[in-house]
Amino acid sequence: MSAAFSEDCRQLVELQRGVLARWQASAADWTTIRSHLRSDRWRPLYRGVYATFTGDPPREAALWAAVLRAGPEAVLSHQTAAELDGLTRERSAVIHVMVPVSKHVDPIPGLRVHRSSRLAQARHSSRTPPRTRIEETALDLTQAARTFDAAFGWLCQACGSRLTTPDRLLAAINLRPKVRWRDSLQSALSDISDGTHSALEVRYVRDVERPHGLPRARRQARITRGAGRIYLDNLLERYRTCIELDGQAAHPVAERWRDIQRDNASAADGIITLRYGWADVTRWPCRTADQIATVVRLRGWTGAPTPCSERCPLGRA
């Protein structure tokens, strides 16, 4: 950059990955910026937002440009904030930004603008580019989800990735005046706190184990074998039975072989492993509960499964 720039401007450009907004520049800096634009050393990325380089901007520079275009109080949010914090590996087709509810922003190609009445609370205090806090990001995504299962998935991903905790998410929910599926999300966070690590594991507890009166399993049970440790999804220690849940239709060969080795090692310890997928838990929960009940009764359980509803086949003669 030219020596004519102020030190504040230099620092901003360095922090913002080579991007600067018109509203950030002093009158003296703006004179130099116009000179660079006329000579094609700089180029506009949005109206009033400029790159101090030529060529396509790297991803982080593009995100800086988007949030600067939305204004001084704007932050990145939803899928874009999730991308930055590792909540998702996918890049959304558009960049999501959030502005105060009182601010009007004209439509901007490539940006999706969200408005919030509590942006000051949602904004992360120090991370750059400016973004929502991870708890707010996860909850925003639950509210944008098309289904309850998809909303579950965001909570599980946030906690399972150790980006936040169920307690912090519960506190964030309580600060929001309106939350779709509030009671169910709070219940799901309670189950996650109890050890469930995925949406499928939550559904297993809610749709199979609990409503059918099955013995309560220990979640993510740690087992020591030799010098190593493994974790079992749902372990009924008293009945030497493990319930493993697999939400993927197919596994890479290496992962399938790992599962087989783990099941064989459990069998050598006297533990039988039952494996269920998404359809077993969500479409046929009663049938799955009946099978689990049959197995654990053969292994010493003296109880009996209970029907979850009037139409449930369990308990019928």
C-alpha cells in the first residue's frame, strides 16, 4: 500500500484480508483509494467495498467484503458463520449476513440478509470476520430448518463437535422470546447432555427406548480393551447388550471393518451387539423396541415392553 495511507487504514486492510469499505476510510485515505481504483491497482467487490488486489478474492476476503457491504453493525450468520466456526464443512451458495432490525439494506446479489432485534447479544465479542456466537448460529439454523429432525441435527453437531455445550444452548434458547419447537429442542438438549451424540441417538431415546419402557442404557459407554478405549452408543451392562446406531446408508470399507472388529471384540466379552439404522428408529420404532426387548429378556430382563400408543403392536396378545 502507498505511504499516503494512514496507519489506521493500513491496519484495517491487513486485518480484513486486503478489503476495505468506503465508510471505514478517512477523507485523506479516500483520495488515495480513488487513485488506486482509477489505475486499476484496486477494484470494487461491492458498491463501496474494495479489494486492494486484482484477481478473484480468497474466501475469507470475500466474506469480509460481504459483511462490510452490509454495514458497520453487520455480522456473518447462519450457514456462513457455521462454516467459519467448523459447524459445517459446506459452503453455502449465498453469504448470510445479519443486521439490526431497524436497518434497511437493499438487495445485494450473492447475499442473504437477516434482521435481528437482539444483534448486540448475538454478536461474538472478538472473532473476525464479525459473526454470531456459536450458540446463536446453531439456534438460527434450527429455526431455518425445514424439519424437526434437521433442527435436532444442528444441536447434535454443535455439541458433538465440542463447539459448545447443551447448557449454553439452553441458556441461549431462554434468552429468545420466540423459538419454534422450544419445548422439544429443550428436551433434545437434555438428552444430548445425557450422552446422545447424534440426531439418530436422540430419536432412539425418544421413540424407541423411553416410550416402550425398555431398560435405560448408558450412553457413550467407555470400554477399556488392552491399551485402548472404545465407546459404545448404548450399553445395557446388566444384560450384556449393546445397541449401536448408524445413520449412514453406507460406510467406507475401513469404517465397516472397524465396526466388525469392535462387534467381535464385544462378543468375546460376552456383549451382544444390535445395530439399527435411521429407518429402524424413525419408521419402525415399535418393531425395533420389540426386538430389543426380546433379546434382553433372553439375557435376564424380567420386565416387559409397554405399548407407546393405542396402535402400538407391543403388548397385544
